Amino acid sequence: MEQVAVIGAGSWGTALAMVLAHNGHDVRVWSHRESQVEEINSKHINSKYLPNVELPSNLVAYSDMQKAIEGAKAILLVVPTKAIREVCRQLRPFITNGQTVIHASKGIEPETHKRISEMIADELGDEVNNRLVVLSGPSHAEEVALKQPTTVTVSSYNMDAAEVAQDLFMNEHFRVYTNDDVVGVEIGGALKNIIALGAGISDGLGYGDNAKAALITRGLAEIARLGTKLDANPLTFAGLTGVGDLIVTCTSQHSRNWRAGNMLGKGYVLQDVLDQMGMVVEGVRTTKAAYQLAQKLDIPMPITEGLYELLFDEKDPKQVVDELMNRGKTKELEDLNSFL
């Protein structure tokens, strides 16, 4: 049994904490909300994020970060991209050498265009890279909490650290693979949220399976195009954190990015969508970052560009689809070379 601190008590953080607790670990979950901490400890529920799910008794919540991570073998960061830097600044005075740092967040920072692991290294110091692990893959918190079969990947520049994470999480319901391609794993996990917004918009417009299949396939080509430019292994995008995560996020109503896109396709304006969601929609922020990065690197990403114009320039969703369908002729196999 190990002691593990989970920083972030949203749906995904709570579900991963449950996996750790079910594996017999001493799990400490940190939240900045006192009311949430009280509810978890007294009622063993997290009603806002995972209603109707009973939490294990060896999962204890804290509002004091120092107490939450004291003595922990591993620290799992599961907070929105926009909160990563601030949370890491709070964490830095208390973290000790030897603690494995795992993050399960998905996104890219606008303006800097940095991946989550790069943001963490900025705030915790470059030395953390040797013990930093990324956890990603096709996984809805709601299904993980119910012990439905789920498979993910852990990635690190240090495979010993990746195997520490693999051993902490792996069980008969939650299978964990290792992968040394940190860039590819993070890019796939971040950019699939953009395509999931597009899939939701397509469904909201009333288009069928043909349109969504095309969107997912061409979206994967865009993800691979950008990822390989950043020196990712192209084969990663054919795996769990690429096509796997893309499928689950684009086809399920569990996906908040799909749900947000679906509302946009039905005519809601962005701010109303975000207000009604009540939870972070990472694809919106990531669309801005990926669009900026594609412009900087001169990489064609027409789906991302169209979604950027829809989200931030208020272009009509149907007009975006019409413009994508009427682009100039091109060759499919030129894109598929990204996987070779």
C-alpha cells in the first residue's frame, strides 16, 4: 500500500482517486472548496461531479495542501489547464525529491503554446522532468468510477517513473500501458478535445454519421500533422492517446466537449454554453492555442481554423462546415504519410 495525493477533486480527479483507493492505497484528495472536503469526508460522495457514486473509505479529502501531500509517494495533478501554474506554485514549497509527479490534465496553454508537462516544469523546476508522468487515454470519469473496463497510457522520459504510475493504477478494471513519447501523448490528449467540439457541432446541426466519421478521420490527420512537426512519434496517434481518445470523446454524451459543441451547433452562443456547462470545456482554450501554434509553424489545420473562427469570430457553424467541404482538392495519402 502506498500513500498518494490527488490534487483536484473534479470528476476525473475523483474517479482516478477511486481507482487508487480500490487498489488499497492511502489516498488523499486536495480541494480548495471546504464544502466539498466536508461532503467527501462526512458523506463519502462528490455530488457535483460524480453524483450517485459512493467513495471508498480510504479516500480522504483535505483543504490543506501541505497535509495532503506530506509523505506521499506520488502526487497526481488533475486540475484544468488554466489552473496548472497557480496550483503548482502552491505545491512547490511542499514537494520533496523522490516524489513521482503524475498529471492527467489535457490541454495546451495559449500564447506560450506549452504542453502541461512543460508548464509543470516551469513552476516546479526542470529537475521534476525525471520523475514526471503523463496519464492519458480514452476514459470517461463516469465509467471509471463504476469500474467499467478502461485502458489508458502513462508516458514519461523516465520509464522507471512511468512504471511506478503503472503499478499504482493498474487493476482488473483499469489497464495501463507505458509509452516513452511524452510529446505525442500530450498532443493527442489535448487536440482531440478540439475535434470533439467539432463532432458535437456536427451532431447539433443535424448531420449524420458520414459527417462525423469524416471529421474524426480528418481531425486525426491534423493532430498527427502538428504532433509530428513537434517531434512526436507518429505511431502514438494510432494508439490509445490518439485515435482511441479521439473516438471516445467525439462519440459520447459523457464528453463535455461534445456536449458544448452540440449546443453550439443548435445555435447557442459560446458564453451561454460555458455558463450552462458549469465545468471547464478544455477544447475551447485548446482551440485558441492550437490555432496560434499552427499559424506560427505554418501547418495547415483547416478544422481547427474553422472552429477558431466559430468560437472567437462568431462565424456561423453551417458556414464553417460549407467552407470545409468546398476547400480545394488534395490527396489523402499525403496526410497518411504522417503515420509512416
